[in-house]
Amino acid sequence: MAKLLVLHGPNLNLLGGREPEHYGADTLDAINARLRALAERAGHDFAALQSNAEHELVAAVQQAGRDGVAFIVLNPAAFTHTSVALRDAMLAIGVPFIEVHLSNVHDREAFRRQSFFSDVAEGVITGLGARGYEYALTEAIRRVDGTQADRTD
Ligand code: DQA
């Protein structure tokens, strides 16, 4: 059993009502419930945290390092484009992660194309809505289970 963590950045607590044309109609609770079911079906330990505060996310990342979390799915939300502190925390713990965005950050304002995480992430999923989290967690499970036989890299 591996520990899997999903981290959601600022304003993602508003999902369901927040700019549904960008972020869809699912609430964060609904997304997390699907992710938990996916992880637990695969026999893994699941935790999810949302915070609007950069320092809380940094603290959660540091704690994940201490707790032996095996893989992180991270939607840094607006901190994607601003947070050296959160990037440094991810680098400090060295836990592999996939960066997820509900919306296609390349099809919006220019400032959203800059990410402090993409170059150090295992991969990036952007624009596939809430399913992006599920794809990312599925890949995380494949990796922690060591079932990477069909990968080409
Ligand atoms: C987001 C994209 C970010 O640019 C934005 O600040 C968010 C959400 C997304 O999931 O599409 O809050 O990360």
C-alpha cells in the first residue's frame, strides 16, 4: 500500500460554481470522492487537501515528505504561475508528481502559460476537466505499482 496525495490550490474550494465554462460543474468534494474510490480500489492510502494559503500548501508538501508519500497529484491553481516557494518545497521533498489543470492553461491569458512546476513534474495534464485528476491518479497508481511495462520512455 502506497500513500497518494492530491493537493488543490487556491479557489478550487469553489469548484462547481466557479467559472464553470473553465472549470466544469463538479464540486471539489465530488472530485475527491472519485479519486479516493480510485486509490482505495487499487489498495492505496489516499489523502486530499485544498488550501487558499501558500504556507499551508508548503507545510503539507513538507509533511508529505516526512510521511513517506509515494506520489502527489498537484493542481497549484494560481500558485502555478507565482510560487517559487511551492516549487522549492516539491524539489526539497523529491516526491514525484503530476501537475493537473482543469482548464487548458495554454488557451487562456498569456500569464497562465508560465508554470513554476511543469519542468520538474513527471507530466502535465491540462484542459481535460476533472477527468484530468483521474488520469493523473491512474498514472500515479501504475507507477507506484511498478506496472510501467508499456511505457516507451
Ligand atoms: C487552474 C488554472 C490556473 O491558471 C488558475 O489560476 C486556477 C485553476 C486550472 O485547474 O485550470 O485557479 O489551475
